[in-house]
Amino acid sequence: MNFQKRLSTYLVFPIVIFASYLPSSVFAQVTGCTDPLSNNYNPAATVNDGSCTYNATSYTPPVKVNPLNDAVVETSGLQMMGNYLWTFNDSQGGATLYRIDTITNTILQQITLAGATNIDWEDIAFDGRNVYIGDFGNNANGARADLKIYKFPFNAIPDFINNYNATISAQLIERINFSYSDQPMPLVATAANTTKYDCEAMLVDAGKIHLFTKNWANNNTTHYVIADTTAGTYSATPLETLATNYLVTAADKIPGQDVIALLGYQNAGTANHFMHLLSGYTAGNFFNGNKRKIDLPDVLYMGQSEGLTFRNGLYGYISNEKFVRTIFTTTITVNQQLHSFALTGLLQTVAKIYQFTGNGNWDVAANWSGNIVPPASLIGGSEIIIDPIAGGNCVLNISYTLSKGSQLTVRPGKNLIVSGSLDIQQ
């Protein structure tokens, strides 16, 4: 039957798609490694305890653009937004964002942030509505006191066809100032590149800002959390530490999935690069699940890579600054480049549960657990649970397609009201 057409005749009435009941018995949980791609997978495990280990894996991200446009020789952050790739230069550039055409290698648009400065822009994040730019690179001694993140609405950027050069009004730009809660005060400068409080990696998830340090002292990374995304002054709280054995320079999260990638390089020898794939984690502790480390090439191929973004579920981009070094009488030059990567075979498909727990419209993030609205396309095996507050309703006020292999469950006694449209793929 045409399910969508049938529903359209009952748009004003509460409807129950189907109900799921609690199981009649509770089975004992078994902790262990739940990733079939690991070398210690336990098929009997029902709870991932973060114990998965993996065989050494090397991967060479193919070069997509070489060289990148000369306007971004110091490309540091990288982000997909509105189906386009965006980047900026770090401390060598102004307060300017660049929209890039990855096919023609042309700069489609330059966006200037009025009233902002670029002391050391290091990463960029996008939460679906707002753009976040991290001006928090300490660079040398850990004594920088003006750490901040600029935030502005993505829809403030005009179309690029008629607006090659555009400016975001200062009135639209918020500043999120922060310090590290565990860093001794007053700040005391250390020797160059020995601080624990350098940072070049950031992502925004579930209404919080997540920072990953570039720890020169211990060669690891600490995950710090800023508990809000509104303008103000905050203390970034340390949550957990991962022994990477490299310096983390970028981070991104797959849209709609609990999968995070970290990128970085070793500050020794031939500067080998690495990527960590984090999945199967819980409660916002990104390091308590699967931690698969991927070996990437050295500086002669990767340059100094500091930009990372996902384009979709398994495909993304890495960018590197132009790298020039003279060793004795030989000069080594690696152009600013854009690499692509595909994680096929490297990452287990991750299903996700989205739970409506509020009252009102579907597209309001606050009505969903963790402020996460179901994405347009779900991973197979994912589930949407409709469980409004007592006396409340879930109102599907948009057009939504339930992907094949996923499930929509309305809890017993709860209501899903369709005022938009719902198409269930079979």
C-alpha cells in the first residue's frame, strides 16, 4: 500500500505506527570487544568494553588536488558545509574563510569575519546551523591567554555566484572565550613546544564543544569539553586522555553517526602521520569504545596535515599546509594538497538509536535525546523511538523518509502526529 498517501488522510489525528514492548525476560550482559573487524572480536559480547585491538593497518589517502589554490597555502582547518568544502589559513592568513571547488580547484568565495582576528586559527566545526572557528593555537609556550572560538550562523553567508567577496557582520559573530580548568594560573610560559595545553582540533556535538589537545609534553591528547555553545567565558573541563603517540591536529565526526576521526603526525623522524577512528563509545566519553589506529604516510607525501572533514558516512578529505624544509644542502618541498579518503573495510557500520523525549515538533533538537535530530539518511539497523513526555506528542512537521533497514517505533500509549509526510522505504 502507499503508506504515505494513507497517512495523509489522518494528518490531524494522533497515530501509532507500531509499538514495541519490553522483552519478557532480561538476559545477562556480556562485556567484551564487539567489533568484528578487530583481532579479538567476541561474538558473545553484548556490551563494548573498549578492549578491541586491531592488526597494524596502513592506508595511503590518494591525492585529489595538487597543489591546492595558492590562496590557502597554510590551510589548517577543513569542513564540509552546504555541499561545499571550506578552509582557511592559520596565523599566516587573515580572518577569512574560503569556499573551494574541489573539481576545478578554484576559490568560489571569500568570507571575511568583521571584527575578528586570526591569531592562530586551527580548526572549524559545523553543527548544521552554525559555524565555529577555533582561534586557540598556543603555538609555542602554552601561555596564550586569549583562547576563543568564533561562532556565526551559516545562513549569514550569501550565495557565491553574486557575492565572491562577502563579510559576516560583527553583530552576527559570537565569541566563546575559554581557559583550561586544570592549567595552573597565572599562566607561565614553558620552553618552546613543551606545553600540554596546545590545541588544534575541535568538533561540536550534542550542544557541546569538544577540544582535543596537541600535547607536546606527553605525546598524547586530552579531550576537553566546553558545556555550552553560546557566547561567554568558560572553563574547558578535561574528560579523558588517549595515548596516541602523535600530535593531534584535526578532528571531525561523521554526520548522524557516533564515529569520530582524529588526525595528526609525529614530531620526529620522517613525521609519520596517523588517524584514529573512534566508535562504539558511550556517554560522551569518546575514548571508552573502539580506538582503531591507521598508519598514514610520512611528511614527504602528507606534508604537514592539519585539516580533516567527512563528506559523508565513509568518505572525506585531508588537507596539508605547504611544507618547505632544507636539510643540509637539500630543500624538500611538498605543496599544499587535498587528499581524499574512504574508510570502506576499516570501520564497522554503526547503527544508532534516536529518541524523541520532548513535546512538539520533530525538527526541534531540544525534543531529542542528546539534542540529536535523526539525519535524512539512517544507517541500516538504526532506530527512531518516539517517547514524548507524559501528555506530550511528537509532531512530524517535515517531510521525512525512513531508510530501508531502519525502524520507527512509537512507545505504547504515545502519539506520533504527522503534519508533514512520512515515506517508509521497503
